[in-house]
Amino acid sequence: MLENVLAIILGGGKGDRLFPLTRERSKPAVPLAGKYRLVDVPVSNCLSSGIRRIFVLTQFNSASLNNHIARTYRFDAFGSAFVDILAAEQTLERPDWFQGTADAVRQNFRHFENVAGADEYLILGGDQLYRTDFSVMVEQHRDLGSDVTVGVTPVAPDATSRFGIVKLTDGKRIERFVEKPGRDQLEGLETSSGYLGSMGIYLFKRSVLQDMLGDITETDFGNHILPRAVKEHVVHAYVHDGYFEDVGTISSFFHANLQLTDTVPRFDLYDALHPIYTRPRFLPASKLDDCKLIRSLVAEGCILTRCHVEHSVIGIRTRVEDGAFVRRSIVMGADFYQTAKELEAEKAKGISPIGIGAGAVVENAIIDKDARIGEGARVVNSRGVDHLDGQDYFIRDGIVVVPKNVAIAPGTEI
């Protein structure tokens, strides 16, 4: 029975590592794989596992996320299922914003207590790609009599500084938890399976979590709550041996999306038994006219005309015009279709239409929603820059990012 499990998805702070994709939206609302949002992944994992009471915590640019959640996750009015947004709010007791992951949970605890019968809290991140059956994790948690269970996954030695690394006893009990250790702190943390890193997935007994959040100076799960829990409570590891990717940076987000175009992608969007849910948009099938497509995803509602698209993800309602070339790129698409009258009026004013213009070249780039790449423009990082803040674009790890609603003038070269 999972009726007594409440899921809490942490929306994160400003999302600086995903900027400028988070310039106008919160991190969980960032588009993924042409048609989804990042938040759809943890929500779908919960729903597939039978967990149907879910809160999403956020405090920055929450309008887009609110809109997506409200239009996507609607349940029977006679049941108890819900997916609700809890945005940061100032109160007389706590006039400040969230100070960290644990503080976000602490400040919203009064809302969690109003959920009848919820005595186990499952805390999840909002910027990760993975599939797991949480019912198995809950079953282990109960069978072992755990106060806390931490989802962990094997981590390569050169990636340990990005994770909380755990050391297990002979069983699954955690005896040490070190958040993002340096190389000089790794001694003694290796297990028979190599290094095990926290996935940012925690299952708490409600009473234990409430007690541990009592010290308001402890604001973060990785740095404060988990290391203390290991010393004071029974904490076990739940080992996830499938695909897991943190997509909290531009580089990781970019490469995780492109990996979805593999012949057999490690993160499978085609699992009929465990779908990734998202908002139904009722869009027409994509229309392709004399195009060359190689190893790419094309979402619904697109119009592609005599273009070349290679190893790319093309999002909903994208228009790619005659002679355009798109390679190793993510084009997030558009929120609406422009009418013929609107296109004609903008053309008369010299305004490029939304999408990829005729003869444009886009390579190794992320083109956010409703952006306009003018005719003959070249978005290719021609100077080979690793990091740059331009006037209408940004470069992160060599990847050019054109933000939402930005227009790149015809003939421009980036």
C-alpha cells in the first residue's frame, strides 16, 4: 500500500547552472525531449509506482510550471490524488525565502501535515532523468525497518565530486555519508560496487523527518540532514542500477537530450508500461516536405521544408525552412502557431518568423521556445568560445544557447 506515501519534488532555486533556460521559467518547467518538461519525469515515476499525492516546491519563475501542472495532471474529483505546486511564501514566522533543500521542506511542512494518512515522505529532485519503481524502494524501507532510505547509484571515480557518496556496512545500512567529497576524502568510501552516489532521492518516516528539521540552521539535505541522520537513525541505501543522469547543467542537459536520438537510447521514451506523462496538446502530425533527417526526434505539429536535420531534437510546432541545416542541436519549438496573416504582417516589417529561417545553419546549439533564427543566420560558435554572455545569446561549455523569444537577425553569425 502506497496510499500513505507523500511525494515532494524539489524544484530547486534559481537554476543558475541551467541559465538561460531558466531565465523565464523554473528548472522543473524546462522543456525536455521535444514535448515534455523536466518535472514530468519524477511525477511519471511516482504515478507509475502508485504514488498519487505529490507536491512540487518552487520559488522562482513559477508561472510556467503552474500552468503546465494545472493543464496536465487532473484526477478524479472523488479521489485523493493530486499534483500541486507549493511556491515559496513569506509568513510571520519565516519571512525569508528557501535557504536550501531541507529548508524548502521545513517551510512547507505545515502543508504536508494536512495530507491525511501520509506517514512516509518521498523527497525527489526535479532535474534528473531515470526510471525506477518506488514501490520496491518503499517495500525495502519497511522490510528493513528504516528511518531513512537513500536512493543511490554507481558513480565513476571522476564524478564523485558531484554526488553525496555513501559507505555501506556489510548489508545495506549506510555508515558514512560525505557530500561532494574531494579526492582526498574518498579513502574508505569505495564499496564492492565501486563508489555509490546519492541520487537526491530520500524516503523518510514522517516523524523522523519532522524531528530532523527542528534545527533551522541545517538548510540542506546533503550537507546537513543526511550526515546527521546516518549517526542518529537507521539509514539504508536503495541501489538503483539503471540509467540515471543529472541534467542540472547546460552540458548535461544538452547531451542527455541528444542521447535520446540513439538507436537504443539508455533512457527509453518508448516504454508503454511506464510512460512519461505530459500535457496533451492535440496537435496534428508533423509535415515533412523533401527533408533529410538523420538520427533525430521530431515532435508533433512541426513543419519542415527541404531542410537537413541530423542528430537533433526538434520540439513541438517547430518550423524549419527551405535549405536550413540543423545538426547536434535542440530546437525546443513554439508555444503557438503563427497565422498566415501574422506571418505576412511581420514579413512586411522585416521580422523573421518563429523557427529556423531559410538557409540558416544551427549546430551544437539549444534554440529555446519561440526564438527566431533569421534567414541565412549561422548559430555555430564560429570562434570556438567555451563561455560567453552575448547580447542575444549565451555560450556554455561551447554550446550556443538562444533564449526564449529572442530573434537572431538574418545573416548574423554567432
